[in-house]
Amino acid sequence: MAALICGSLAFDTIMTFEGRFAAQILPEQLHILNVSFLVPTLRRDFGGCAGNIAYSLKLLGGKPLPVAMLGSDGGEYLERLRQLGVDTRHVGQAGDAYTAQAMIMTDLDNNQITAFHPGAMMHAHRTRIEAGGADIGIIAPDGRTAMLEHAEQFAAAGIPFVFDPGQGLPMFGGEELRRFIDQADWVAVNDYEGKMLCERTGWSLAEISQRVRGLVVTLGGEGCDVWEQGACTRVAPVAPTEIVDPTGCGDAWRGGLLHGLERGWPLVRCAELGNRLGALKIARRGPQNYTLDFDPAQD
């Protein structure tokens, strides 16, 4: 079974601020904000939503097919995917752009400030979704045109897919978001994104869940809410062994979601696996450096 994963491939520059953002930012001075953070540690990781989700799904024994665009500097990432055994047939390279770059700074409370350069991601619409290429798909944060066109192509090809707008949600107005939802089979958002989605569409979470096969709202350390046909079930979190780095936790969770959906599991069971993957990831630095502590074939 194969899963088309539409989204970004990016290099993540991850920094740690050994303080709290809230102590450095004065609310009454936001109109003249000028702050500097000392970051003693810095590292560069392979990231991007498509790459992170593909990594998670591959760990679970799935067949991820990232649909994404790298830049002229993306050869190292392409080789990395191949070494992981990830099929790269739908990964292109834009020679006139850099690979997408995310600069992420995390404080002691695991709050994050991110600056993102889309680069080659803005050319991701060059790759089309065709019928017969996969059993399931996901629209993760990507170039605006790519997200719109890939959703249309999934629907036309009859491939069930998850709409996961993530950080890309603010790019779309209410009419566009309602169209995404009506094309999708499932919707996945975090708590903040869920509130924005409701505000822009004019639909409640219960109403959205009645237009798709299922809606999941992830809640970080509190687990997640699974909405089906207007009814909500809280899925308890999995306690991590330690909290090290939240970068990529949501993507690890989505790999678990896709793994379960491919196998026809109930949505609550898919969410339970997602919570388990998120707990493993948060205990390791970087979005693609964790390993499983269980046999997915026996799960």
C-alpha cells in the first residue's frame, strides 16, 4: 500500500534559547518590537512536512511517496531519502531556487518561533497526482498553488486523502477552505488551527466532522480529539520518556495516522498510534532522528 505525501522538503536550522520568550517580549512594547536571543546550540536537520511524515510512515513499514520539490542544493536530501528506502519518483528539483529552509528557535517551555523561506516549494505544483498511483494521500503544508491543485487532483483521481493545512492555513480564505474540506476524506489540525479553520469556514468542529469521514484535533501533551459525525472522543496522550524537542511531533503523529488509515483502522486507533509516535519523537532532537520502541507488525 502506498501513500502520496504532498508537502515540503526543507532543511531545518534548529536553535535553542535557554530562557523563556515571555520573559523577553514586553506586551506593551509590541509596536516597537526589537529583541535578540542568544542561542548557544545550533544544528541543521532534514525536515519539511513531507519528509518528516514520510520518515514516520517508513519506520512503521509503510510505502511513502513524497510529492515535493527540492532546490539546486537538494542533492544531499535526495540521497538521504534514497538511503532510507523512500521512493523518490515524485520528488523534483528546481534549479533556479534553494530548497525550502526553516529557522526554528525553541525556548525552555517548548514554545517556538519559526522563520520559513519556501524556495523550491513554490514550484511543487509542477508534479501532478494521477489515478492509480496510491491508496491514500495527504495534503500537508506546501506551496499555495500546489495545495489547491493537488486537492483537486486527488478528488478527480478518486484517491482518499487527509487535508492537513498546518502552517499553510492562513493562506486560504473561507471559500477555499470549505472546498478543501468537501474534497477531503479526513481533516487533521492542531488546536489553534482548528479554531482558525472554524472561524474562516463558519463551521463548527462538529459540522466539519459531518462533512468528512473524520476530523482530528491534536492537543499536544493533552492527546487529541477525534470527531466523527458530530461526536467527539478524547484520545489520551502517551507520556514521553523525556521532553527534548517538539520539532516534527505533529508530522510523526501524521505518519501514524496514515499507517492506520491505510489498514482501515478505526480513527481512534489511528490517533492512538499517532500519539505514540509523537511521544517517541519529542524525546529526540530533530524531526527525523527517532526510532521505534515497538514492532509495528505486532501493534
